[in-house]
Amino acid sequence: MVSTVTPRPRPIENACFWLAERRRKTDPPLIGRREADIVIIGAGFTGLWTATFLKMLDPIREIVVLEQGIAAYGASGRNAGMLGEAIDHSHQLAITHFGRAEAARLARLGVENLGNLLRFLEERRIDCDLERTGQLHVALTPSQVEELREAQGVAQELGLSHYRLLDAAATRAELDCARYQAGLFNPHGCIVNPVKLAEGLKREAVQAGTVFHERTRVTAMERSNGGVRLRTAHLPGAAGTESRMEATGVAAERLQAAASRLKAAAARAQAAVAPGTEGEIVARRVILATNAYTHQIFPRLQSRFIPLYDYILVSEPLSDEQMSHLGWRRRCSVADMRTFFKYYRLTRDNRILWGTSEAAYYKGNRVDASCDHSERHYAELRDSFRRHFPALADLEFPYAWGGPICSTTRFTPFFGAAEDGRILYGLGYTGHGLGTTHLAGQILAHMALERPSPLLVLALVRRKPFPYPPEPLRSLAVRAVTRALRRVDTGRRPGLLLRCLDAMGIGLSS
Ligand SMILES: Cc1cc2nc3c(=O)[nH]c(=O)nc-3n(C[C@H](O)[C@H](O)[C@H](O)COP(=O)(O)OP(=O)(O)OC[C@H]3O[C@@H](n4cnc5c(N)ncnc54)[C@H](O)[C@@H]3O)c2cc1C
């Protein structure tokens, strides 16, 4: 008789390559009652940059950050680490949504923003395995070659002259894949280890006097005299206390060692604070830096975004022979030109990270650990990798995970205030927030301190995106648009649905 054992789901802290490498104790949860000038909910890049800029603008302001997991538990610790200058998904989309003059402004701002971010990392000596590799967009079909040409033309029109169009041979000289028909190279792109980046930002924030409470979930918000009262619950168990990953060799040993260290830390922390213990904090202002989780704590923003899950694989380290086979000489990050595109890069120790933008929506806006894995996406990712690099068909991918992205109908974040300015928010980076959260941090810090800034008059700060319909329409709409976009990826022209959305300024197929 054959017995089948259903594998227990792998905890994200072991399944995600970046998170599995992290070793540190968690900061103490919020216990009892306290006060602060400003509370930031969420210690992803939005929360971390906002804390940084608040302290730069007003060093004596008392800032407390509450995080339900460990810093970078959300998208910030699970992403591909491809750091670019784009604020919108494409310059053409920026024109569609905001007009040519504003798109040119965003294009300039994107370049400036990336430069400032990199300067900050250098000045503060934040080690995040930064590599200035450039970013390559590749065409897999003749119509995508045309799109690359158009993209370069639009960038040029908006004042960006650094994009270089590559023919098939020049593209394959960057990375040797027989499917490439052309490429568009942007030398400004970088790759980073996102968890190291978040940890570096957190260290800076702590040094500046910001207080962090980790494993502290905000469960309720209400107005109180002149401010907001937050109730919190201490989440049981430390992240990554059990290693259930089916990894092999060195990776497994390292994971097990990390897991036992974390287990010991968890035991110490749990001995001190019982799970579920409640805390309370009253603040003059609260900043929601909760991105795809925002509806769970502030349902009124639910119509403005949709939480989607992107999935990623990371391979074992490549041998020198495998590396020379790929000829990935500049180590640039790569994305193809499909609507549902694949994105990939090398890690510092020469693993391949292979991800898909064909995101999953879980009915009812679900965002929790039950969405962290999708075998369907993993199988499709492995197949697509083999199609791209058949000579490496046997490569193992011991890490596989998903993470929540927060998508808006215009593909850019939005900002706002509620409850007479006591609650502020910024969210909706639609899968490209590594650079943009650095801008969002400045925007939110200026809003919170009521300081003027040219950033506050950007159209994306002043205007909200077109809303998504509520359930059950939302699920139906996602299914219909996904089908329509898949058809576009097979080379067909956008159908009636996408043309209508374009006409409404939603512009998904641009
Ligand atoms: C798989 C994947 C790949 C990506 N790849 C890239 C890429 O290569 N380049 C790029 O630019 N962008 C990429 N992104 C997008 C990028 O990661 C995000 O835009 C960015 O990290 C958003 O940061 P954030 O701080 O706003 O959100 P998050 O990092 O999600 O942070 C929100 C935080 O709030 C916390 N939180 C939520 N609710 C509560 C509560 N009630 N109480 C306490 N804490 C709470 C969460 O635990 C979380 O830590 C990717 C995203 C994913 C998921």
C-alpha cells in the first residue's frame, strides 16, 4: 500500500532565500501602554524610509514602528531586489495616466531618486550586496522588438537618453539565451539583497532614535483625544523557528543552523512575553505603511487597490562552468516584454532568481500565509526556465516563495489622509517599490510633519487611482482581465475589454 504524506507548508522564513539568510533576534513586542508622537504601522521599505526621513526632518520627534512579523516580513523581504529608477510601470503608461508634462517630471524624478538613494547607502555604508549591473528588457517576439523601439523613443522624448537598444547578437552577448530577439539596456539599474537593505535601514533608524516593536500586530485603531489609539496583539512564535524546507547539502545545513538559533531566540522571547498579550499606544499621528495588508486594518481603502501574489524561485549556486555557459557577463537584471513577464537576476553567490509577474488574486482580498506558496506557479516557473536555458534543465531550485504586491489601476502608488489628518497612508507600488518607497518615505514624512515639499504636488500624490469593484465583481473582473492580457501575450491585439479600460484611462495594455 502506498501511503501519501501531505507536506506541511514551508514557513516563509525558510522558503524565501533572503529571509532564510537573516540571523538576528527580534525586537521586543509592545506590551502595556505607551505614547508616541508618530506611530508607523509596518516595517517594510515604506515604513523604514518614512522613519528615516522623519528623523532627518525632526530628530527629536518620538517615532515608534509596529511590525506584525520581523522587519521586511512582507513584500520588502520577498522581492527580486531589482532596484530601478521607474516610478511607473512604463513611460508610456505614465503619459496615459498623467499626461506628457507630468510623465517627463516623473522620469526625471525617478533618475534623481535612484541617485539619492544610492548616495544614502554609500554615505551610511549600508551593506546590501549592491551591484550596479544595469537592467535589460528583452524581446521574445517581433512585436516585442517593436515595443522596445517605441519604449526607447518615448524615454528619449521624456528626456532620458541613456537607454541603449541592442540587436539580437548584442542582447545575447549580455546573457546567452537563444530566444532573445532584441534588448533595451538601462545602465542605471542595480541589484540588491532586499533583506540586507531593510536591516541596514532599520539599524540607521534605531541609531536615530526610532523604537521598533516586532511581532506586534495592530488589531484596532480608533480616534482618541487629539490623536489615535491603537490596540496591538503580540503574535506567537518567532519567525523561522522551524526548518521544514526540502533543501539539500549546504543550504539545508545552513537553514538548520539558522533555524535552531531562531528557535532558541523564540523560546527566550516567548518565556518573557506570552502570545496574544495585548498592548496599547496613543499617538498624535499614525502612518499606515502596510501596503497590500492595508485593508485588514483600514478597510475603507480596499477599493483603491488589489492585493496580488507574485512567485519566485531561487536556484542552487551555479558552478563556474554553468556561469560561463550563460555568459551573463555584466550580471544585469532581466525582464521580458510580455504583460505577464518573467524577471530574473543573479544573487551574490551566483544563484539564479527566477520570478513571474503572472500574479494570483485570492478571492476576498486574502493576504496571509496560506497564499505564500503556489505549486502551479512553481511548475510554470521551472518550465519557463528550462525553455529559456535548456542546457541548465537539471538546475535545482531549493527556494520557492510568494509575496503580496499591492496593485493600483494606474500602476503607481497613492497617498492620502483620513480622520482629520490623524491617519496618513502611502501604498500601491504595483510590484516596483524598491526605488519608489524612498520617495514615498519623503512624501509621508513631509505630510506627517506638515512641511512643504515639491513632492506633495505630484499628480500621483494629489489624485487617487480609479477604484476596483468590490467582491464578487472583483474576482470576476480579475479573471476576465487576466484572460484578455494572456491573449495579448500570445501576440493578439487587445480586445474590447482592454480597449474600454484604455479609454477609461486605466491603460493596462499600454
Ligand atoms: C515577489 C515580489 C517581487 C518583487 N520584486 C520587486 C523588484 O524586483 N523590484 C521592485 O522595485 N519591487 C519589487 N517588488 C515590490 C516591492 O517589494 C514592494 O513594492 C515594496 O517592498 C513595498 O514595501 P512596503 O513597505 O510598502 O510593503 P511591505 O514590505 O509589504 O510592508 C508592509 C508591512 O506591514 C506589516 N503589517 C501589515 N499589517 C500590519 C498590522 N496590522 N500590524 C503590524 N504590522 C503590519 C507587514 O507585516 C509588512 O512587513 C516585488 C514584490 C514581490 C511580492
